[in-house]
Amino acid sequence: MTSETILLGLIGDDISLSRTPAMHEAEGLAHGRPTVYRRLDTVTPRLADRSLNEVLTAARDLGFNGLNITHPHKQAVLPLLDDVAPQAAELGSANTVVIAEDGTMTGHNTDVTGFARGLAEGLADAAMDTVVQVGAGGVGNAVAYSLVTNGTAKLLVADLDQTRAQALADSVNRAVGREAVTGVSALGIEEHIAVADGVVNATPMGMPAHPGTAFDTSCLSQRHWVGDVVYMPIETQLLAESRALGCRTLDGTRMAVYQAVDAFRLFTGLEPDARRMRETFLSLG
Ligand code: NAD
């Protein structure tokens, strides 16, 4: 096996708290490959005046093997790439760029595959037919696409900004070629949740800076499953209240870990140990 160093990076705004670099560095080393994963923070003075294309091409020219892309660049990166995998092209968003030996850059979306794998493992056999999603931001886009391409026939999406919910519905419907997603008002969302199979929180509600829940949990009963994308803290108020009501739950750590697991495989061609990457992720909490 080669012992060549793996060089990776994350391009995004305000990424100092990301746990992704540590997961890749530890996993690479465990495979006998020294791995360096740099934060390329696009709000720092060194990069703030650079275009995304400049940062991307600099990384390619300096020999990076791959990049993760996060807010606010996941959509803007697509036209700058040589190739885009079908799922990322369909959704119009990439969080992973693999850089081949010859410098060719290919975009992928492991937020989509990561959420799907977390869902399949954490809520195996749960009814997925009708789902409500609250939150239509960056993460919400990937979650919605992931749900409707993995068994959800009808997805209702609400956001405080209703135009965002509608825009998400339009873009995912266009991507999948059917009317799978409907944008609805966040006001009275509990009525939709009460008759759905499950609900996903894709808002920041539950984080210390955004305490509380995005909807009134008294609409839940034992037959519902409840997912949360928030992972700081892992046990959000939403998940605690849902579990107390007897609901099955899915916390935000699975998506966060599996997006990295899938990206590591794409970057290196090596088979990552998901449990080990999860341990690294949890050790940083
Ligand atoms: P974002 O700001 O792009 O989107 C959040 C959306 O939620 C916004 O459109 C906002 O209007 C909406 N919203 C906020 N409060 C609401 C409420 N009470 N009711 C309805 N809508 C509401 O943020 P994002 O990038 O999508 O991230 C959302 C959260 O996802 C983050 O705060 C973070 O905790 C979490 N996150 C999880 C992962 C993971 O892998 N699990 C990765 C990144 C981020």
C-alpha cells in the first residue's frame, strides 16, 4: 500500500467548529496514510477577497486530492467542475469534490447519501410514505431530496420563509421529475405532522443559540418517527420530548458522520470504518 500523504480540505464560511477534518485525518492514518485536512475558510482575510474558482484551482494546483464544500458554496461550485455525479447534478448541489491525478475535478453529494444511510440504519423498517420536514435551508435541500429518492412518496416542507419552502419543493420536484414535495406554511404545521408517518427538523432549533422546538410536539404520538439534523447537542429538546412520547428517533450525528464516510471512500478509494469515524466524531463533542 502506498504511504503517500492524503491532502484534503474544506471550503466554506466560518468552519472553525467543523468535525469533518478530524474524522478524515484519523481515518486516513488508521489506513496507514498520513492525512492532512485543511480548513479553507472563505471569511478569513487571506481568502475573503478570492473567488471560489481561485480557491478551487489553487487547491487543485497544489495537489489536493479532494475537497469538501459547505455553506455558501455548494451550488456555486457546480459550474466550476469538470464533471458532476448524477445525484449532485440533479439536486444542483455538491459537498464533495474529488480531484484526480490529472487535475480533473468531479462533484458529488454525500449529504444526500449520508442522510439516506443514517435513515436506513437508524430507522430501519419505519413507514416513510408521508413525511413532514421543517426547514428548507442548505441541509434541508439534501434531506428532502434524500427522502423522496428513498421511499417517501409525499413530503411536506415548511419554513418560516415560505418562499424558501416553495423554492425547495420546485427544485426537488424538477430534479426527481414528479410532484413529490409540497411547500406548506409553518403556521399550523402540527396538523400535517399529526397525520404523517414521520417528521424531520432541518432548522437550527434545538441548538444553544436557538433553544426550543420548531413545532409543538404535542401533535406527536407513539407511531411517529422523529429525525433531527442538529447534532450540537445530540439530544435536542425535540428528540427528548419525542422519545418521552414513545417515538422512534434519529439524531443528527448519523448524517454528519456518514457524509464524511462516503466522502472518504470517494477521496481515497479505501473502505472507511464507519464506527471508527463515528468514535472520532463523538470524541470531539
Ligand atoms: P440554514 O440557515 O441554511 O437553514 C435553516 C432554515 O430553517 C432557514 O430557511 C430558516 O428560515 C428555517 N427555520 C429556522 N427556524 C425555523 C422554525 N422555527 N420553523 C420553520 N423554519 C425555521 O441552515 P442549514 O445550513 O440548513 O443548517 C440547519 C441546521 O442543520 C444547522 O443549524 C445545524 O445544526 C444542522 N446541520 C447538520 C448537519 C448534519 O450533518 N447533521 C450538517 C450541517 C448542519
